[in-house]
Amino acid sequence: MLEAVIADGGEHSVSTIARRIGTPIATAHRQVATLIVEGYLTPTRGGRHIAGPRLLDLLHKLDEKQVIANVAAPVLQQLGSRLRAVVQLGTFENDMVTYRIKAGQGAATLFTKVGMQLEAYCSGIGKVLLANLPEEQLRGYLATGPFVPLTDRTITDPAQLSQELERVRNQGIAIDDGEIAEGLFCIAAPIRMPDGRVPAAISISRNIAQVTPAHEESVRALLMDAAQTIEKRIRSA
């Protein structure tokens, strides 16, 4: 009942909503009365109802990024097992990538850890998150360069990084080809919310020696499929 009333947005009466979802009208009114007492709903004009203070307080406490990680976890576990590779999910906080999921074959030996923060400019996940920042925020980030080289492949020049991020936006994926660590190859894809924001990204990491052009196309397709699956589950959560 709570879900039905919130989805209705205060447009219809309890009786109308009850008929719509196949609930006896008397039962619906009792349920709504309880939800009002508990603070989950608030009465408004004409017998309509909207979200109450207790529900709004819970929403404000909700960590959207952790919810995304919770939804993504089983999808990434399956992907990592299928590819026998390390899969990760990261988010963007304070100009850094926060790793929230790490799974798959080789996860124990890769230097990243859940909860760790790393620079964004030199990783696949970081590039995806930077490429999807609001323009003003991205300009502010690029203004903090030049950036420290972690390997001889790290992009350190802000202008070159800007061009790289433009490619990421156009292609929909990012590549880290030994830029954050020698011998490490990573492909990353965005997790896009219905409103267009990209609060998280996922990646597949392997040794560069394991990467072949023939295999890479299928890996990219599986990564994008996983991202789309996560996005669908978020919308239905």
C-alpha cells in the first residue's frame, strides 16, 4: 500500500488506489491510517496522501552509492567468475575513486581494497566518473593538474586528459592501459541512473599479457551487458 500511494503522487483517493491494486477498500483505509500514525504518509487535500516525515527522513539517510553497490554485487560476482578476472565497482568522492566492490579471480593479489581511495585520472573507473561529471566540476578538477605519473603511460597533462575524457564520453567506456600500475589492463563502463547521472562505474582488470584483440570485443560486450543489468535492477529496486 505504501508503494502504491507514493507511486500515485497524491493524485487519487485511497479508495481509487485500493481498486487499482485489488485491495479491499476497508483494508486499504486501515493500512493508510496506520502509515499516517507511523509517519510514513501525510494526508493532503481531498483525501489524498503523500510521503510523510518518517519516510522522507529515511530517504535522506539512504546512501545511494551503497545501494548501487548492493544491487551490483551479485552481477559482478557472476561476471568475475565467468571471465576469471577481477571486477570492481567505484564511486567518486572528493576527487578520488572509492572502491566499493572487488571480486573475481585474482582479487586477493590486486593492490586495490574495498574502501580504498585512489586517484581518478589514471584508472578506468576514474576516467568514466570524470567524463560524466558536470562541466563546471570537471573544469575545476582539470585545473588541479598537472598530475603525478604513476607509470610511464600515465596521462599527466590536463589538456591531454580532457581529450581522453571526451573519447570516453563518445565511446561509452574507458581504458586504463598500464596507467595506474605496470602490466595492468582495465576496461570500465558507467552505471547510469534514470536521470542521466553516473554515480558509479564498473571495471574488469587483467594482466596486459592476457589481452588479445579477439577476446577483447567479447569482454567489452559482457561488461556493457553487466552495466545494463545493474541499471535495470536499480530502476526496479
